Amino acid sequence: MAIIMNGRRAPKLFGRERSIHEALGGRRAADIVLWRDKMVSASILAAATAAWGLFEVAEYHFLTLVCYVAIIGMLIFFIWSNASAFFNVPVPKIPESLLSERSTRQMILALDSRLTRLVYKLYEIACGKDIKMFILTVLSLFVASVVASCFSSLTLLYLVVLCTMTLPALYERYESEVDHLVAKGVQDLRSHFAEMDSGVLRKIPRGTGAAAK
């Protein structure tokens, strides 16, 4: 049920018009993130949790684990291949390529496109055309650096996976409530920035792009 705010329906998060499933691409990845395929989603989250527990909590070494897995795998294939003649079981085949050339190219192009878009966006903000966005970006990067210094790289990676596998699904379930709270928070933030802008920010010299306007 949509929540009405000031006589109007509360705007959706990030100003989007599409559903959260369509915003995530509307494909297999979106189904997994939104737990449409509960078995796969639970398996990914369980695997990430197990990996984090092994390497971060139990302080297991990655190379040691890889060697043990390789040893167990080779033993299984050795026994299987030698016993196949007695039990008429076919020997398992290893695919020639784990990732197709098309899939690899699509992944690289998608990563390059998003990275280029991010760098270009940061460049626009750094030019000083929008001083409010510049201050918000600098503060956000500073907060991110402080948070990153409190955790190891593996823990941060696990937190990213955990948030990816939980927050979108929770947002889809409580979309109206979250949109209402975010819209209210944005209104309060804009009012504070308006007060700051009238008293302080207007006295700060702008970049050449802003001066031209």
C-alpha cells in the first residue's frame, strides 16, 4: 500500500519509475538478489558466510584450503576413473572453457562502462558546479574511508555480499515504508542545506562552470 505524503504519493527511492526487479536488470541476477530462486540465493549467502567464517573467524589460510580442496578432488577423480571399468560408470568430463568468450566480453564491457560512468560523475562533481553535491560526496568518501579502516578487506567484501543479498529483498517487501522514510529524510536534509546555503555556501567561490551560469 502506497503511503501518501503531503497529499501526494511518496517518491520512490533514487527517483526511479520502474520496479526494483526491473531496476536490477530484470534477469537471472535480479531473481537471485530478490530471492525469487530461494535455493540459489540461500546457497550463495551460505557459501559467502562459510568462506568468511573460515578465513576471517577461524583464520584459515586461503592457499591451504585450495590445496586441500585440490587434493580431495584429485583423490575423488583418481578413484572414480579407476573404478569406472568395474562399475561401468563414465568418467566425468571437464569442460574446455569455464566461461564463454561472449560472457567474458560482456562482463568486461559492463565493468568498463560502469567504471567510466563513475569516474565521469566524480569529475563533474569535482568541477564545483554543484557545491552541495561536492560537499556530500567528500563527506561520503570520508565516512567510507573511516568504515573501511575498521574492517578487513574480506569482511568488507562479505558485508557487500550480505547487503546485496538482503537489502534489495527487504526493500521490495517494505517498499512503501522505506520510500516514505527516505522522502521525509530528504526533505529535512534539504531544509538544513537551505539554511546552510543562505548563510555560508553562497559566500564560497564557485568553479568556472558554475560562474558561467
